[in-house]
Amino acid sequence: MIQFPDAIATANSGQDLSAEQTAALIDQMLSGDADEDQVGDLLLALRQKGEAVTEIVGAARAMRAHMTRIPHGHRLLLDTCGTGGSQSHTFNISTAVAIVTAACGIPVAKHGNRKATSVTGSADVLEELGVGIESDPDAVARRLDEIGICFCFAVKLHPAMRHVVGIRRKLGVKTLFNLLGPLCNPAGATHQLLGTSQPEAFEKIAQAISELGTTRSFVLHAADGQDEVSLDGYTDVIEVCGDAEPRRHRWTPADFGLLPAGVEALAASGPAESAAIIRRIFDGEPGPCRDTVVAGVAASLVLTETAPNLSEAVKQACESIDSGAAKDKLSQLATPG
């Protein structure tokens, strides 16, 4: 097994670690058996070199081995968690997309955390919306089976991450761990609408999710830097489906039949404003915030083969909001159970 000094030297020389080597090193970190200074040196060396697909895959496998799993009876399960870090200061789009998609009848296990690089994380806005985010794993599993949606709070379900919290804060920069959240859904999502704000990570994430295994996933990167389906310019998509060769798509607002919307129209100052925007969308308020959520839901419906194309999926998404189903689904999620 490779030791930390050798791994650091390897990365500093510009060479990639294997998936097995990385998994062993991450396992030591998450077990609390690694020296903090060496952990920091390795994470910085990998960052400087550029994290390789083998390293992302190995790290994700180790992190999955340490996470608390959520059992469920769904054959199809969606997650809309992205890597974050776009610095666009938007409201919590992927969280709203998750709720509306669940209201369309698609089981959703929304993975997320409190804010780190954004003004509001999924946990922050859900708490503001009245959702209990600190549920134990059994309660999370019941919510998923009973109402078709749950929130997988990373702090609760990845307890081993406590061993690296300190060094990540001390480093103060993005590291390999910033790429792992969407790849480690505790409920084992079969389908993922996975956005990344980092263009250099776009293809790596797609390759990693292919190696880790997925029924079907859309990996996204928007031209405006968002890790969401964007109506500002275009959104590049890599479709990963089992062992099939990945396919590429480029979506524009016209593909959805929606008007363009600049990122500045989606701004929120924090969890309270983000929650207020989501409530207004669910109450039927038109505008760019609603349209952006509708576009994300449409992508989710096409991904899960619930709709044949984006334009038809937009109709289903709008109906879910206008009928009150999305508002009802949020109410169910916020009801203690």
C-alpha cells in the first residue's frame, strides 16, 4: 500500500495515483488514521496537478464505504445534487427542481449540505422551508418510501468526514473532496442530474460516474458557469448510460421553449430569500426563476424517461407547479414523520 510521503511525491511529480492507491489513502483519512499535515500536503499536490479520473473514482469508492446508507424499495431513484462552487449567488435551484420532480412522480433522494462556497446550501434553504434536516437514517428512509422524496444531509450520513473537516477549513481552497459529494449519494441514486461549475471537472466527473456505475445520468456544465440547466446561453451535457458510449448534447432555451434568463435574475442573498423565491414559484409566480426550475425538472423527466423530449417535459413540469402538486410535495416533506 502506498504511503502518504510517496503519494505526495508522486503527485508533485505530475503523475496520477491509481484508484486503488487513492482509495487506500482516503480510507486512512476517513478512519482518522492519517497525519493532518500529510493529508493537507496530498490534497494540495493533487489540486496542483489536477485530480485525475482514477483519483476521483478511488476517493468516491472509499467515501461510499464509510457513508451511512439509506435503504429503500425504489427501482429508480433520482438525485439533483451538483458540485456547487459557481459563485453565481443564485437561489437553490437544484433543491426546487428536486421537489417539483418528486411531485411529478419521480422518487428523489436529494443529497446536500449547508453552504460552503455559496450563499445558501440545500440544507439551509430546506430548513428555512420548514423541513427537518437532522432526521436519523431510519426516518430518512421512511420519508423516501412514504412520500417519494427525502433529504440526505451530508453531515449526518457521512460522519467520517469529521476527520477531514479541520484540514479542509485550514487549506481554504477547493480540493478533491469538493468533487465527491454528488458521487456519494447515501441512497444509491440510479439516475443523477449532476452539474459542475468547474469546466476542467466536467469530463472527469462524467468519466468517473461511468466507472462508478449509473443507470443513466446527465452531467451538466453551463456556459455561464452554473452547475445547473441554464437559460443563459447554453448548457453542455454528457449523457452517461450504463456501459454505452457517452453522448453529448447542447441545450439552449429554445430547446425548452422558454425565454432566455440571465443569472442575475436568479440571485438570492441567503436562505431566507431563496426560500421565499421557491415559495413564490410554487404559488405560481411566473418569471425567470420559475422558468429555470422548469428547465431543470424537464431535464430530470427526460433523464428518467418520464417524458419523450424537453418540450413535452416542460408541460409536465408546469402542470406540477400550476396544479399545486409541487406545493403539496413540499408540505409533505416538511411534515414530521
